[in-house]
Amino acid sequence: MSKIVVVIPTFNEAENIEAIIDSLFLLRIEGLNVLIVDDNSPDGTGEIADRIAQKKPEQVAVIHRTGKMGLGTAYITGFNWALDQGADLVIQMDADFSHSPDYIPRFLELIETNDVVVGSRYVSGGRLDENWGWGRWFLSWWANSVWVRLILGINTRDATAGFKCWRASALRDLGLEKGGCQHGTVCPGSHIRR
């Protein structure tokens, strides 16, 4: 049985956090754990996550960071924590249901023969969140079509995809300690609640 950690960075997700965690556990995937990395959400997201973690201490953990420190460092913090906990697979996703938990079983099938599985919005069968406004749509289109493909010359359709499944070995090969907190630690100004 693989140990799977789903890393969910949050900032002001009080309306979604309980529902997304419930949706993950409704999948009934053996070995599934959830890590919330909260950037001191003023709407109480961290406190809601703490209450859930108290009810499910073996399956849910929360890292509280002292302020809005950014999505990239939230993922690095979460990935390092997951690796330190012995995760075999790490899934990254948003709390707002723009990434449907229903795709996770398929991710787990595909990761058997891949190092990373990317849930892309810009491939056949993919789609954008219908709740996105024009500005968010344009930013995503520009980043993926103009910046990544034309300017950088990278042949990928969705470089900004935030829904991924990683083998632990692939994350270790990335050298995460260079991008933020050192492996084996939590970023300064953070604390963990289990």
C-alpha cells in the first residue's frame, strides 16, 4: 500500500476546506492523507482545518504559516513535509474545487508508469473552471500560449497546471531544499498541527 499525501495550500478557503477534505476521503483510497498548508487565512480556514485534523489525526495535518507567503513556497513546504512523513506519492491541488478530486483515482493508475501526472486544462477532455472570470482566463491563456510556448519555446500545453501527482523520487530529484525551506524542516514562522 502506498502512502499518499494530498497537499492543499490555502488562503481564505473557509467555504471550501471541509467539503474538499470530505470529497477526498469519499474516494476511499487506502493510504490517503491530507496536508493543509494555510497562510494565516483571516477567514478562519486554518482553524476549520485544525478541527478536522483533531477528528482525523492520523489522516489530516495542518501547517500554519505566519502570513501570505505564496503558493510556490506553500507547495515546497508541503512537499518536504510529505517526503519527511514517508509519502510514496504526493498530489497537489487547490481547495476551491477547480481541481476535481474525482480524477485522483485515474492519476493513481497513471502514476504506476510515470514519474508525474499532470491534470491539464488544455488537452482533449480538459476544461477550464466555468467560474473563472475573463481576467483569470486571459492570464492563463497568455501564460501558457504566449509566455511558455512562444517566448520560452517550451512545448507544453499547461505549464501553470496546479493539479499533479508526483512520485516521491521525482520530488526528491527536484532539489526542493534550494527553492525554499530546507528538507527536514518547516519554514520559519510556521507550525504544524496534527
